[in-house]
Amino acid sequence: MNALYPLKFKPVFDDRIWGGEKIRTRLGLDFAPLTRCAEAWVLSGYEGKQTFVSNGFLEGNEINELIEVYMDDLVGGKVFESTGETFPLLIKFIDSREWLSIQVHPDDELAHKRNLPNGKSEMWYVLDADENAQLIAGFNRKVSQKQYLEHLLNKTLQEIMNYEKVHPGDVFFMPAGRIHSLGPGVLLTEIQQTSDTTYRIYDWVRKDAEGKERELHMEQALAAIDFNIHSDYKTIYKPRLNESVGLVDCPYFTTNLMELAQPLRKNYEELDSFVIYICLEGGMKIKCGDHSTGVMKGEVVLIPAIFDKVEIYPERSVKFLEVFIA
């Protein structure tokens, strides 16, 4: 069996009613023949939307096929034991030309009750935002289920939503159960559990090209919603050059921000997990053993768990997210 190496993938592009052009114009990803693109799934083991390797001798293989062959050498022993032959994380770029639906995702417990493999917790790192862009994260006041249903019935749900202004570099953790939506003019990268279960609660009364409104899931959503208010909708952090800055640490993934202007050697000996680098700005060369791989803005690279040490050489400077399962 040939040895593993840092893996890059061909994105899967998805057009939705609210998508735009920034995935091409700002990230350089060609989503032709689509005229617009809402989401680029850049690393995915989700059934029907798996990404395929685009570099090296494993080119053309999809990620879950590789887990079957390489198992813990690829994802780590602890990860393989808990998630099996489905890659546990889904990495996307999202471009919202219009409001996304107001929505919520189930947690693991509710998902299992509904015969789904797992829930969906996620985080957003904002890459670009138009002036006055905003998003919804949670409620702006304590509401009961009864009050929520009254607002939903009266079409005044927006009145109890918590709106946040959005700027490049902002981070928002969206645990399962947190009601949320993304507003127009935002480009971001999303890191989430491998799931596509979304309960749409309100869709701004818009219609598709055939004049139909999208299906809502108000009843399914009710059991999933966290009605509490929280003080930490937005993640506060301070960027530091040439250092790792923690953004999100949850049971499903850990994400750090790194901005380098000089080479760095990373030691992953204590980590029993794959590592993902999501390149946000600039470019870099990464070296794992005898393997050297270039990574540019808009690209994602998967470092197999078998590599304990990674050398990173920025091209002038680079900004990227580091993601793994602790």
C-alpha cells in the first residue's frame, strides 16, 4: 500500500436561491457551468456530495474510500473508532447574496432519536462582508416556546432575533440548537459536523423560479431550538502574528487561526487526529516528511494523522485556519 501524503480536493459546488459570485471573484474557485454559487463544499464525506482527491497518486478517490483503506493512519485511532468510515467534518465556503432562511440544526441526541447519524454544530469565520452586513445568532431576549410560536404565527419572528453586524475576521460558533441566519453580502468559511440536516423556520416569503416557496420545517425545529439567551454569540479573540490563536474548541472540532510571515514547524505528536488547513489569504508550502505541497487562497489541505511534524513555509505571508479533533 502506497504511503499517504497531504491531500487536496476538488470542490463540489452548490447553487441555491440565495447564492452569489464571491466564491469565484474573491476565492478564485471556478464553479462553471453554474452562473452563481451559494456553497463550495471543499472537503466533504457527506453521502452524495463527497469530495475527490485532486493531487498525487490518489487523485480521483473520494475521502470515505480512503478512510476504508487507511483507517487510523488517515484520521487517527480515536477518530476512526468514534466516527468509522465517514469523514467527520464538512468544510465549506458560503456566499450569501440574499438572506438565508432562519434555521436551526438538531444536536446529536435529537438526531439519533430521528434516525439521523449525528447532529450539526458549526462555526463561521467571515472572509468578506459588505458594509452594514449582518447575521442572526440566537434570540435578543428570553422567550418561551409559547411566545416564540406566537411570533412565528404572526410573522414577527424577526423582532425577537439577535442581529450582529459582520466584519472580515469575525467568528461565530453556532452550536446545535442555536437559531441563526446569514444576511446578504457575506463570504465565509464554515466548519461543521458532517450533516446536511437543516430545519427551515422562516424563509422571508420568497419564491423560486417556479413561483414556489421552499418547504419549512417548523414542527421539526421546535424540539431542536435552544430558547435561552447567551452573551457569547460572537467569539472575541486577538490575532497574533506567527502564533496560533484559539477560536473554537468544542467536542466536534478545534479551530485555530494562524497568520505567518516566517516558517513554522508544527509538532502533532500528542494529537491523535488528522489536521485540516484552510487557506484564507496568501499562500504557503507545507512539508510532511518527503512530501511538499503548495496551498493557495481558497484551497484546503488534509494532513493525515500519521504525520507528527509539519513544516510550513509562507509565501511572504499566509493566513489560514487549523482544524482538528482534540
